[in-house]
Amino acid sequence: MAKDSYLVGLIGAGIGPSLSPALHEREADRQGLRYLYRLIDIDTLGVRPEAVGDLVRAARDLGYDGLNITHPCKQLVLDHLDALAPQAEALGAVNTVVFEDGRATGHNTDVTGFAASFARGLPDVPLERVVQLGAGGAGAAVAHATLTLGAGRVTVVDALADRAADLAAALNRHFGAGRAAAATPDRLPELLDRADGVVHATPTGMAAHPGLPFAAALLRPGLWVAEVVYRPLETELLRTARAVGCATLDGGGMAVFQAADAFRLFTGREPDTARMLRDIGELAGAVTAAN
């Protein structure tokens, strides 16, 4: 018999502003579920990221149905799980943990979330040459998603050269030699001049990190621009890109589809993503107005 009551949470650092609780709880309310989504902030608790294993065990023992995991714990949690879904294993990062029969299984809905958002928002754009800014946790997920969607080659650009090189090497191992390359930011002018599109996966553009991740002059009509940042939904990069004539994708879709995939894993119920997309517009808009 299906349950009608769920307890889930989010483990991460500085997660007070997260919209995940509202996204999950709104959809659960509409489905007639009792659904409590708790924030487990390691900064508030005063513990190090390495404590994630203890927190996962405590949540399981306290009867949680599942957890979302975010920065800086997505890799650290791997050693504290009983099993990994193929996507999480390939990526080496987990953002969703499901507790069932005393076992903790790790999943990654960032990959599927970005892929679903991209397929919905930029369905017909060329994907032969893609440039991606950022090789962190979100960057790894969206690079996997972009190649899964059929991108010919993804060039990962990061200020930390080793991080870009490590991600490119991992992508080539998984998808085949030559599918990914690494580059430093000084090469952006030549890379973007030849690219079909650019995926932005750094914090630049967030409310706390305003600005553009690269010079506006590098944007041109015909270059599509996909954003991972969703607070605000319209970053300076997207605003500038639209003014130039670029097709664009905001980060709200990834936030919604990864949450929807996690909701499905936690409850076994089908979320209404159209309603959740309206929710993210309202929630992110309300946050922007309050800032």
C-alpha cells in the first residue's frame, strides 16, 4: 500500500536560501501527501563536510525516506552508501539518497534534470561544438548530460586547469576518446567564435556573485546559451545574450526537473512538472523581489 506521509531532507553548506523544500512540499500538497522537507545545514550544525556519513546514518535511523545532497558533500557521501545507481556511479557524485529496507542507495538527478530541461527548452539547437564554463559539481553533471544528449565535443573551461583536465579525462573515459577537452579561460575568444553553444556552470550571476562570466563582446547571434544558475532566473548573462539574439535556457528547468526526479524516487509518485515550473517562476521571482 502506498504511503501518504514522507520525511526527507537536504544536506549541504549554506543551504538556508534553497528553494528545494518549497518545490517538494508544494507538489506533495497538491497530491494530498503529508511531506516534510528539512534542511540539514552543516554550517548551522558546525560540522565539517566529512560528517556527511554520520548525518546520513542518523537520518536513516530517524526514519527519513530520503535525502538530497548538495555542495560540498556530493562526492564525500559516496563512501557511506550501500549502493549506487549507474548514473551516480559514472559521475562519481550523488545528489539524492533513497532509504529502503535499511539500505541507502545513491542517485544523481542533476544529470537527468539538466538533460530534461535542455531537451524541453533548446530542442533543435546544434550540438557539434559545445563550450562549458565550470568544472565543479554542477559542471560535471551538465557535461555528462550534454554528451548524453548527443553533443559531438564538449570543451570544459575552468580557472583551475587541473579540475578542467580531470573532468575532461573522466568524460573521455565514459563517452569515448575525443568527446571532451579542457581549456583555460584565456582561450574563450577563439573557442566561442567556433562554438555552437555555451553552457554556464559557475556561480557568476547568482545574487551573491553578480556580473558576467566572460566579456559580452564574445556573444553573437547563432550562439545558444544555457544557464545553470536559477536565482535569479534571469542572470546578466541571459539578459545580455537575449539582447544579442542568442537562444537561451535559464537554470529554473534544471532545478525543477532534478527536484521532480528526486520526488519520484522518494515517493514512487509522478510529479506534475508543468506545475513545478510555474512554482519555480513564482518562488525565484519572490526571492528576487525580496533581495
